[in-house]
Amino acid sequence: MSHPNHSPGGPVPDVAPPAQTIPPPAPREVSVLPITGLPEIREGDDLGALLARALAPLGPQDGDVLCLSTKVVSKALGLRIAPEERDEAIRAAAVRTVARRLHTRVVTSVVQIPSGPVMAAAGVDSSNAPEGPLLLPEDPDACARALRDQLVSVLGVELGVLLTDTSSRVWRVGVGDIALGASGVSSLQDLRGGTDADGRALTVTVRNLADELAAAADLVKGKASGVPAALVRGVAAATASDVPARQLSRTGPEDWFRRPSLESVWEALGLSAEQEPIARMSPEPARERIDRAVGVASIPRPGQSSPSASSRISTRPDGSTHIVVEAAERSPAALIAAATLAERIRTALGAESLSAPLPEILVEVSVPDSQEDLS
């Protein structure tokens, strides 16, 4: 197998081209067949030849889709690192950081990778990798294309190839397999213009067939089974077109969940990725979140000097929190700086309250040498 990982991936398109329009197929039986007999893959192995031999007993047919764990490709390409290089490898693989969360003593970085998907730890994986963590190929579509070309040539059938990996989804609990690379697969099927069973027009339905195939294949393979590949058979029009997996990720203006609520507000307040604190995965005490909000608000925007104001936090007898922003002096500039800091604190507190309510908090501006408070 060649090394398409080393080819430049190119920019991820902001808007995917139209998916292929597929007429509604008649119901048919679908089979998911585990592919056994693959040896432990090592760097330099001819993965295409090994897969062709393992596929032969299943009698590959036109329209079949091979779903292969991307980790197997990474092993063949030698994309292995030392454990101590893991954090730097994640930073190097990240197009941008979406969020970071602390779990016990481990920080998990959720980042966008060059091929488009947003994944925890940039997909760097240590499971079933006793010799060291594995990196994802930079261009999974190119890897899938190289494998498919070899398999079609050897087997003489028109099949599709998906490279899969485990990922979570927005608004959903748990994980499932998705397609990271695709070749010869109708990854998106546009059902708009058709009708449902009651004759109503379908106006918004575009099926992500590639991810559905990847998830189905994972039912007969997986991390604990030692079966990294499966063949999906009987899906209508699965190989009718060739839509790369790169087109399955929403990027640019289509990305409605570019950052979580906390990080979105921190970025709007002018914090750089390096300045952003790391929230915990587990529930955090209210005082910890209040302290974080005040700390975030006190970081000046790029190019601005530190606000000429300070803040202090106290708890009142009734249990409410009192934050006093003290102006450095009574000059207009100092009063504006204090009022600005107070508003930044209120904004940061608002972000903290989105995930869980905070107790009552009063934010006030105090003017020196005066009994006057500006709330």
C-alpha cells in the first residue's frame, strides 16, 4: 500500500457539494459480515493484499462496502509515536482547539483534524496499540482510495471502502463508528424530491449513508473482538457514486457548534486559546466557577493594558455572593475601566450559568473616597 498520508490534505471545504439524488429503493435484506483471518498488521505490510486474501472466502460482490478500522491503516503506515509524545502530537494534528476538559488528572482536548471531523485527542488512540499510540492518517480519503484501487484490481469487483473510527455526536450520549475516509461509496444520499410512505414530499432529507454503514459494521467488529473489518452487503445504491468522507463534516458557516458555551464566551471576551482555563468534566462547585469567571473577565483584550480596576469576592450572611469592582481613582477613564470590568464579569458569569445555575450574585462598582456605588 502506498503512503497517501504524506500527501497534503488541502483545505476542508466550507460547503459540501450537492449529494447524489437517489430514488427510494425497495426494501431489501442487508448483511454485515465480519472479516476474519487478518493478522496483526505491522508497518510496511501490504494491507491491500492481506485484505484481498481475507475477503476471498466471503465471495465479494459488486456493491459490497468494506468497512475497515482506520487504526489498521495507521499501523501499516507506521504512524506510531512514543507515549510521551502524545500531547505534542495532538497539538500538531489540530487545525483548531474546540474545547479542553479536565477528568481527574488528565486533560482531554477536543480538536478539529485536517480531514474535517472534530474528535477527542485528534483521534490519537492507545487502545490495541501496545507498542505506542497511533496517529490518524492526514488524508483518510486518499488512503481509502488507494486500498480500493488495489482491491478492485485484485478481486475484480466494484466495491466501496470506508475507513472508520469511533466518535461521539453532538446532543447524543455514547459513541459509535463514523466514516473518516471513503472511496467508491455514495456517502451522502439526497432523498429530497421523493415522497414518504404517505405520499408527502421529502424536502430536507439527506442521508449520511457512510456513517450508517460504519455504525452497522461495528456491530460485528470492535476493539475487544480482534475483528477490525466487516463487509456490508445489500445496501441499495451504496456504490452508485463516489463521495469522499471529507464532505461529511460541517465546517465554516455550517458549523453551528463550533465551540461550547464557555469557550464561545471566552473567545468573544478576547481570550486566546492559551489563556483559556480548563473546566472539569465533573460538576464543579459554584465558588470555583465564580472564581473562574472573575479570572477570565480580568484578562485584558489583546493590545489593551490591564484594566485600572480590581475586584474582590465575598459571601454575604444570606449566602449570596457579592463582587465589588473597585475603580483605581475617580477619573472618567478609571470609572470606565471599572464599569467595563464589571460587565465582563457579568458576561463570564452568564456563561458559567448556562450549564448549571449559579446562586444569586451581585456585581457592583465602587468609587474610591466616596460612599457611592454604581450597580
